[in-house]
Amino acid sequence: MGRIKRKYEAGAATAYVSRKRALKKLQLSLADFRRLCILKGIYPHEPKHRKKVEKGSTAIKTYYFRKDIQFLLHEPIINKFRNFKVYTRKLKKAIDKGEDGQAKRLRQNKPKYKLDHIVKERYPSFVDAVRDLDDCLCLVFLFATLPRQQSAKFQTIQKCRRLSVEFLHYLIAAKALRKVFVSIKGIYYQAEIMGQTVTWVVPHARGFQKPTDVDFKVMSIFIEFYLSMLGFINYRLYSSLNISYPPQLELPADKHNSLRDMSAEERIEEMLAAMTQSLVPGLKSIDQAEVDEFPATGDEESGISEEIRKEQQSRSRLLKLFCNTKFFLGRETPRESLTFILRNFGAKVSWDPSVSAGATYLESDETITHQIVDRNQPPAKKYMNRYYVQPQWVYDCVNARNLLDVKDYLVGVVLPPHLSPFIEEGEDDYVPPERVQLLNRAEDEGKFNAACSSGFNV
């Protein structure tokens, strides 16, 4: 006869463990336990049968899966946490005794740990990491806009700026941007990377006021993991395009010498401005594969192939949207955002050299086709061979996948509504008249392109 199971010895009561018992099991402080859980991607869970798990107790507790806590027992970073406690105790003791030499030696031998194995453990394949890139990019671009202050270390902000610029350079080289939307929260971007759709938001460049209800200590733990993750992703993405990593810009020799003489902050600013330059080396050109055409065997298959062909034509037209155009950006415009978008779709971009480094031509260049101005009045000196448009024209053209009429976006004109490209209306949903107009125009141009490809005279 088997042993009779007592109450709370099986089932839901044994599948969960409280946070207090987990701390005792791992022999960690609450701060170290939180850091470990964030790095490993382990979160508390709400039991389905809380009365059984609490074993009759009415106290409100936080519970984790028992198997997750057992999984943390074998994590080598726990030893690094304990070594750091010893280091802190020795450093405090040396400072209190006035032993400057001992304190200096301790700071030089500060214990460090790497997160490489955790990144590989959480994302066994590269596609899994790209699929989970949304939150990573949102936080990295957020920290990249923070000023120097106590909320985040300057080295962390500096690394966020560098990795975000490297990621933007990859998108420009791969022409992976698909949609963009400007909102109050920031600028939303959507790109297609390795067959995965990645969406993230970049805050507007404005004055920063530290919020009181945000715990930057917890956010710094997340950014610590995301920086390690984004570094691996950037390296793999650059390797897929046969571009050297870290990226190198195609600059003259005197320009490279000036970069070496700059400080770290100036080099970051130079890289942000240098999105007008191409990366080196590009050993192999990345050509867009053409869709093979096969004779359709049925009505459904012919309809599917026709949709694929239309999508391929729309995408190829989007990638060459701003080809043969030359833009000049005003100093009041969002320079980094516009440069990233315009370069992604084949345009040449420049600005006044007094605004920032990286300008490739002056405002007096006669070959400029568009000048972007975000003021009520155009510049005092106007050129008759170019259009003076507002920044929204660029964003709306990308979402419409076509060059819109500039008369609705001239300087001083009331702009049309900026529609979100992330909303897909159903059959019975309300469709704004502006979107109906864009859809009709796209349909007419599709018929025109089809007629041209068929050889008719139009």
C-alpha cells in the first residue's frame, strides 16, 4: 500500500514558491534577486488556485514557478554577485582607513560579468532574437536621448547612441524600412528584418525632465541586457550584408585623421551626422530578387499570384521612392529622422554645415530638388528650381508608397491629416476620405503601370 498523500503535498501547492522562500533558497538579497530575474527573463505568476498555494494563509505574497527557481540555482552570475558584495565591503573598508593605494587596486580589479551565455540561452536562434527586438529598440533609443544626469550612467547612454546609430546604418544599407508614423509620443518606425516585422518608437528630440514615478534602477537592468543583445544582433546583421563591423564610413583621409583627434562624444555626434555617408566595405551588392512568373492552373492560384506580383511591384516602387531627388534640410527640422528616412529610399540629403557635421553640399546647390522647411514662411532667399515642403510630406509619401502632390504640403499651407499606416480597415469600418483618396490614386497608378508593362499606349 502506497503512502497516503497529505494536504498541500501535491498539485498546485507544490508548483509555486513564494519570493521569500526563493531568496532563502538562492541566498540572495532582494535587489540581486530582481536583477537576476530580469536578466534571465523570469517573472512572477498568479496561481490559478491561490488558496491551495497559500496553504490556508491570507497573506498576499508573490509567487514564482518552482522549476524557474531551480533553474536559477545553476546560474554562474550568482557567484559574481557575491564577489561584488565582497568587493564593495573591501573598498568601503579601504576608503574609511584612508588607504588610497588599496582602493585604487580594488577599483582596477572590480569584478565584472558577461551576459553572452544568457542571450544565447534566451534566444537559441537568430530569428528568435529579431522577433523579440521591439522592446529592445524602444528602450535603447529612449536611453540614447537622455542627457548626462544621475538617472543613467554616461557610458550606458554613450553605448546606446552608438548601437542605435549602427542599427540605423544597417536599415539604410538593407533598405528595410517600410512604415513610419509621427505621434505625440514619438516617431514610430516599422522595418522588415530577416522576414520579421519589427516596430519601435523613437522619442522626439526635446528637453528632458526626469519623471518621479519611473524607477531608473530597474530600467538600467533591462538596458544592460538589451545592450548585449543588440550588439550581437548588429554584428549578425552587418555580416549578412558583407559589411565590416564595427561600421566604417567612406570618408577622405583627412576626415579620418580629424575623427581620431576627437573625443568620444564628438565621435558619436560625427557618426549621427554621417548617415549621409555609405558604409565600407560593400563587397557584394544586395539585389532584390525578382518574382518568377508561372502559368496559373486555377482561378484561386491566379488571384494569389496576382496579389504577390502587386505587392512585389509596390515594394520595389517604395525602395526607389526618392531616387533622383536631392534634399536640403532646414535647421528647425528633425534632421536625424528625415536623413534616415530619405537615405533609406535613395535620396541625397544635406544641411547647413553650421548645424552639424556631415553636410555634403550647400544650400546654394542648383541641383537640389526639395528643401524641407518647418516654418510659416520660406527662407528669405528662394530658389525657383526647387520645392519648399513641410516635413510631413516625407512621412506621408513613405506610407502612401508614392510621391504625393507637393501643393498640399507647401510652406504655410494647412497640412492634411497624418494618417496612421498601422491601421487596416475592415469592410464595415469607417475609412477617412483622405485614405480613400490615397487608395484610389494607388489603384489608378497600378492600372497605369500594368498597362505600360503590357505594351499599350496610354
